[in-house]
Amino acid sequence: MAYNILIVDDSALTRTVMERTVRMCGVEVSEIRMAEHGKAALDAAQQTDPKDGSAKGYRLTEHINNYYRTTRV
């Protein structure tokens, strides 16, 4: 089963390292998207209803868990 992966971090270098690590580990990937902050991550997850566009990681995770129940976070 191939995974769609969303990598969120404010550092472009960290996002790149995480992407390379996922690929090097042999994870079967369908798509990897990257975002630099919570709003961009929500947009990437096709969610348009966050009240706080600067969501922190734990709030983003909670939001995805609540609205995308089949998505593993």
C-alpha cells in the first residue's frame, strides 16, 4: 500500500531531510507534500475551515484526526 505523506516544518532543510529519510527507508510512497506552517498544511490536506491559520502541530494533528478519520497522523 502506497502512502500519501504530508511533511510539515518551518525549516525547508528539515522538510527535505525528512522527505529523503522516508524515501531511503523504503516506504512505498504515492505522494509527498510539504508545508512550512499549519495553514499551508491544512490547505494541503484540502481543509478550508480552520479558524486559526497559524495552527501549531498538535492542533493540526487534532484537526486532521477529527476530520480525516481514515488518515493516520
